[in-house]
Amino acid sequence: MNIPGFLHYVVLFSAFAVLWFLALFCLLPIGLGNIDPETGAPLRPHFKRKVLWATIIAAVLWLVFYFAIGFGW
């Protein structure tokens, strides 16, 4: 196994994971709607939609990161 090539993929995956979690945590408080008075939890958090948007946002940011590193910006 080529270690520098392997580390290249580890760095790329790690960057995507960091960007995905950052996008998800930024999206979590948006659009909570009504809150249950007994538990304080949102009634419809729309978690699947937020995960999808976090994936899209992270993919776009990751592409910018990838091309910035690739072109030496």
C-alpha cells in the first residue's frame, strides 16, 4: 500500500467529514417550528432534510477545498 496515496484519501475524507458536521450543526437550529411544552423538543425538526442539505453544502465546500489545494491557491 502506498502510504502517501492512502493519506491523501484520509485527508480528503476528513475534510469532507469536518465540513459535513459543520454544515449540519449550522442547520440544526433553523426551522424548528413548534416546540412541545412538556419536553421542550421540536415537534417537527425535519432532520432528514437538514442531513440532505448538509451533504449538499459540504460537497460544494469540499469541491472548493479540493480545487484550491489542487491548483495551489
